[in-house]
Amino acid sequence: MFRTLISGLALAALLGSVANAEVFEVHMLNKSDNGTMVFEPDLVQIAPGDTVKFIPTDKAHNAESVDGMIPAGAEAFKGKINQELDVTFDAEGVYAVKCNPHFAMGMVMTIKVGDAAAPDDFLAGRLPKKAKERFETQLGKL
């Protein structure tokens, strides 16, 4: 009886944490009021366990993590062109996301998971000029 009660409480706790997770939609656009070749929104702040759904509202876009710009231990991701992608973020930290075909045009976004800050060397890698400018703007909003 006691074992059944403990098992039931553990299951309820697990289901309760899944039920609290949220899904955030990010649209991949050719043009918006915020410029050309953009993720909208270009910055999301979420909790661990939340999911971001990347939606290619306009054609020829994908979403993928930027090499070297995700938290240690986090899993890289890469969506296919013209396909939706759901990514659940479990590791706290700051993630850089790009549309590979439009990276040089600055099609990037930032995802902050939990309370962690971006590392000091977050923008230290080699980045296209427009992408780096947009990342700087996004990080300035954190």
C-alpha cells in the first residue's frame, strides 16, 4: 500500500512538471517590421523543459544551433529547410540559433533558458558581421 502511494506521488510529480512546460512559437520570415530575414521573435526567455517551435512561415528557412554557441552539455539541433522543428531545451544557458541559408544576412536569434547569463566569450567566434550585430542587440535585451 505504501509503495503504491509513493509510486502514485512520483508519477503525479512527473506529469505535473510536464504539464507546466510551455511551447513558444518562432516564425522564420523573409521580411517583417523588424527587417529582412528574421526570426520573430528574435529573443525568447524560457524555463528548462520548455519547447520552441520553429515555423517556416516563408519558404527556404531552417533553424539550427550555432556551433560553439550553446551551453556545455546541451545537444545541438538542426532542422530541415521548409520544415517545422520542435526543440525542447533542458540545459540552462544561452543558445544561438541561425537559419543556415541566411546566416550571412543576419538571420539569427537568441534563446535564454533559465537564469544563466551568456558567457563572456559568447560572441568570440567567427561570425558574419550582420549576424554578430543582431546577436549583440539581442544580448543587450537580456
